[in-house]
Amino acid sequence: MHDHDDSLFAEENWQRNLVELLSGDKAGRTSIAYVGRSLEQGRMDAVALADGLKGTARFINRVGELCLGTHDELRLEVEGEPRSGSLEIFVRFAHELIGTVDAIADSKFLTGLAIIFALTGFNPKDAGKSLLTLFKKLKGRPIDDETDLKAALPDDLPIETAELIRIFNDQEVQAAIRAALRPLREEGVETFETRVDQKAVETVSKEDVIAADAAEIAAIINTEDKVLDVQKASFVPHLAWHLSDRGKPFDAQIEDPVLWDHIAAGDRFGFGDRLHVTLHTEAEREANGRLRVTRTVTKVHLIERGNGLQIPLPLLDSGPDAAAN
């Protein structure tokens, strides 16, 4: 189990030290770096770098929002400095309150900043305990239960387990982590690092990203029976319907000819109706790492009307008036 003495929160006057570090008033600058053989001249594809920087900023901002309950107040400022074999970007946590250490030394705000600093991978004393570590350990999948967290974070990190799970499983946090790692998909870019004083704190490799990609696709069930809520129906066969699976919305085309026969006969669907269906899902990875998911309803077995009436398919000989009886 992690030694309390190694944690940021065990330091004497850790609040003041943290503010000095974040505001640039203390030696030990924070940075991120992309490392690999294609970066010998400190150059990188601009689109990939922009994606990575935006992802890192979104990652830190979203964790800050979840920890502090504020929006767009914690900012990440950057300045670049090319070095042989890597492109290192120096970063600074910016907030209007960071410089007023005497006024906030005992506040929940500063504790929140410390948690953000640790969870986003910029605290050497808690190296290997960040959300990036969890991303690698879990191969990008959400946390299922508390056993996923065993020995993953220091004992004295002042954050409840449920809160940590909420932050890590947040869809925006997950998307931002993957965006920050986007440059690793480029040829010759091998690792992503968070650094302090130009020394790596957390490292994610190209192999880690590949493993997370494979696990994400493997977790997608190709064909399954589902009960879906109709959010918005489409009465043109080549257009998708907007459906919801227990509150999670998505678009899917319906390829069941029996349903289209019902529609051609005058039957209509809308919000409040439910479909018992067989859903087929396919996924492929785009060059930028984004997962493209295509969903198709291959069979509609039962229609539940908003008024509670159930119509098994096929029941076309009863006509569209059957739903009104």
C-alpha cells in the first residue's frame, strides 16, 4: 500500500508549496511532452499537436470543474520549447485565486487544486496514482467497482472513492484523455509524458493506446436484443431514427421491412413509444483515433405505444387502426 510520507498531502505547508508551484513561483516547471524518433528536430504535425493540447486542456479543465464545481475558471496556459527527441510544452495552472495563498490556505478550494494536480499527473510524489495510470491499468474502460482501484491511489488523498469513480467515468474526461493521446497515433511519436522540472511523472505509450483501442472495440456487443425508446422517428428508409437505450441516446437505421410496411400503411411512431428490437452494432477506428460506431435495427419484435398498448410484429393485417383500438 502507498506510503503516506510520499504523498503531496503529507508535506509541511503543502498548501503554500502547491500554490507557488502552480503559479510558477517555485522551481520545478510543469510540462507535457510527446517523445519519439520523429521528433528529433522538435517538430510535430500541427493538427495532431493541436488535438493533443486541446485534449490535455479539456482533461484538466473537466477534472477541475468536477472537483471545484466551477466552469472555465481553471485554465491551462502553455509555452513551447523544442528539444531533441521530443516536443515539450510547458504548462501553468491559471486561476485568479492561485496567487492569494494567505487568503485561501485552509480552503476547500486549495484542497481541490491539490487533487486536480495529483489526478492529472503533475505531482511527482503521487506518481503512478493519477487518472492516466487508471486509464492504462483499465485499458481505457470505465471503473466497474472499487476493486479496480486497489492500491491505485494514495491512502491519504482527500477524495472519496465514489467521487473518484464519478470523475474517471465522466464521458468528457474519458474523451479528453484520448484526445490528449491523439499524437501517439502518428508515426514516430511513441510516448506522452507529464513532467515536472523536465522529469517524467506519468507516461503513456503508443502500446497503451493500442491496448485501450482494442479493449474498447472488443467491449462492443455486435448483436443483441434491446428495448429502445423512440426519441424521434424517421419515415424515410435511408434516414436514421433517434433512439435511447436507458437514457443514452444514439442514432440507428431500421432495416426491418415489416416495420416499413406498417409505416407505408399509415402507422406512425413518436416520442413515448418503445421498440423491442434486435440491434446490430459495428465499430471502426478512424485515423485520428475517433471510434465510429454504426447501429442498425435488423428486426422489430414488438411495439409498445405510449398509451401502454403492445403490438407484436408482424400484425399488418390488422392495419394501422389496430393501434387506436
